[in-house]
Amino acid sequence: MTAANALPRFDPGPPRPTAGALDPVRRLLERRLSARLRELLRAMAILFAYNRIGAVFTVAVGILAARWMGPLEYGKVGLVAQIASIVSLVLLAGAHASMYRFLPGAVASERAVLQGSALAGSGLVTLALGTVYLALRARMDGLLHVPLLAWDLAAALSLSLAATTLTESFLRGRLKFTLIARLRFASALAFFASFMLLFAGLRRMSVGLYFGGLVGSQLLFAVLASAAGGLGRLRTSRAGLRQVFGFGLLNTSSALLLVFFGSSDLLIVNYLLPARDLGVYNIYQGSIRGQFATLFFEVFCVVFMPTIASMDKLDVHRRFQRTIPLLIAGVSVAAAGLLVVGVGLAGARYPLDLRYVALAAAGVATTAVFQISSAILSMEGVRGARLCLLPIAAALPISAGLQLWLTRRMGITGAMLGVVAGNLVLAAFLEATIRLSRRWLGADARPVAVAESESEGAMP
């Protein structure tokens, strides 16, 4: 194309006044915020945008499932999810936590050993526990008032959840936040599409069909994460296994106690109250917990935990303490709004009770306080992982006792009140532990490099 017949170039004209007006703000942020903090905020914004758009599909599935199944069937959804969350942690044996802790500071050769050792170790645990489950499966029917179908679905979901968590931890440790967000969005969209196609084809919905779509979408994420993550040739070694599972098993013990702490209410409601009450309780507590878990773990901790791995954890904790009142207020209002909308859309079979809304929202807010404090402490390394065990182990029997007593006396209201009371006890125990251990935690934990040894084997 010659100059004579070339299209005229677009002239944007002089800069708009708003651009100049924003320049002082931009320069102020550049002076006040470090490059690392600016990158952290940028990554969180990307993740928030992708995950909140993807959450629309997840919320839609939850509401439609509640409407189409009814309380009697929908209660099993939360029950299966809680059991699977416990089992998946056992299958992982803390390998994912080690990826958050050690991958950010590792070089390429160390990453290959860390990731290979994590896959090998968790794979062996999965094989062993799967064999045990198949041997005992016939005796599981009715255990803890849980039918055999729910146990089978929980087993399948725990496998897909473990695969998703481990492959995502590889990406988290390598700070691939945008890729995680895109894959999570694709997984949520796949779950929604499969859910709608199953209902359109069969004209019914059941707990089995629900989890069939969910397991498929999670496995899709794991496959895509493995393919897009550039894992390369992985290796395993004794040194790598010791590093991954030495830290990981401590974290698993803490995480298991925490999951037992968080899921005991649903198990107690299932055991003590009618099946319909379990469905109503699940729409308030199970659904909102799921959305908080998505927001907290997939948006906040995906970026936050690797970022603070080499920072002064006590300083981070002190700064967090100042934000607690604002955090509780913000999370409570957001959770209450989400609950009112969600329960209203779920249908007339789920009563919209403002007492339930207030208690469930308070439970989410108090959970947030503990989760963030625990995440900060766990990144202190082995010392932090050991300290995380103490408050949870001490608070668990108190919380379970309160939960049992309140549920027996007050039904659903008592169960929700027990969640808030238990969270407050747990947060108080954790804060006391941190205050008593400040001197011991004072030194920064440096990233530990994996020592390569001659006994390293290759993984395909």
C-alpha cells in the first residue's frame, strides 16, 4: 500500500484532562507501594475478576440444585463435600502446603525434585487408602448415619479434589496467578454446562448427577493445569520426600483438625436432626462456606501465602490485627446479602429466617479471622506448622461439646450458634499461642533448598 492510498492514521488528539488528573494518584501509589506489593495487588485483582465471574456459574448450580432436589436430597450435597474435604487432605498428606512454602524460592532443579516427590508420595498414599476403602466398603453403609452412596461419592470427589489441589499448588508456588484464574474459570463453566446438560437430558437432578458433573470439572482443571503448567521432567529423591512430607505432614495434622473443626457441625446436624433440617442447614451454612472458601483460598491465599513465605510473619500478623474489625464488618455484610439472595432463589421449601442469616454471616466472618491468622502462622515453616496444631487441638473438644449441646437444645439455631461460639474460642486460642511464642517465632524462616542426591530417580 502506497502513501497515496494509505488510510489516514487515527490521531487521538491531546490527552484527556482525566488522565492528567490521575497522574498524581498514580505517582503517589508508586511511591507508597513497593513493586512487590503492586504486583500482589495486580495479581489479586486478576484473580478476583476471574473468580467472581466464575462464581456466578457455581452459585447458579447451587441454587438450581437446591430447587430441583429439595431439602431431603440437597442435604447430602454438603455432607458428601465435607467428608471429601477430610479425605482429600489425607490423600495429599500436606504435599500442597509444601509447594506453597518451598516452590517460590526454588530453582528449576529443586522444583523438579519438589514436585516429583509430592506426586510420588501422595500417589502412594492414595493407592494405599483406596485399597483399604474397597476392602471395607461393604461395612460403610449407615456408618455415622451416612448411606453407602454418599461414601462412594465422597471417595470419588476426594480423588478429584486432591488432584486439583496438588496441580494447583504447583502453579501457586510458581506464582502463575493468571493461569490459575483462567483455569478455575474454565472449570466452573464446565461444571455449569455439564450440570445443565444432565438436567436437560434426564429432566431430573440427584446428588449422584451433581457430583458427576463436579468431579468431571475438577479433573478437567487438573489435566489442564498439568499440561499448561510447564512441569517438565519431574524427579523424586529421599531428600525431596523428607522435605515435602516433613513439613507437609505437620500441616496436614493441623489442616485435618481444622476441617474436623469446620465440618463437625454438619455431621452433628446429620446425626441429630431430620434429613429435611440438614437440607435447610446446608443452604445456609454449606453454600455460604463454599463461596467463602472460593474467595479466600482461590483469590486471597493463592497470592497471599506464596508472597509472605519469606516475609516477617509476626509483622504481617500485627498489621492484620489492625484490620480485624473492618474485616468482620465487611465479610458479615457481604455474607448476609449473599444468603438472603441465595435462600430466596432456592425456593419456598427453604425458609428465609433472619436469625439464620445473622448467625451464618457471623460464622463466616469469625472463620475469616482465624483462617487468615492461621495462614500467616503456617508460612513460618515447621515451627509455625507445629504451633498451628496447639490451638486447634485445644479448641476442638470445646467446640464439639458446644455444638452437640446447642444442637440438641435449639435445633438448627443452636447448630449455627455453635459455629460462631466455636470460631471465637479457636481464634482466642490461636492469638494466645502467637503471643506466647513471639520470641521463638522472631527469626525469619528462610526457604529450604532441596538437596539433590545421587539416589534421585526419574519420574516420567
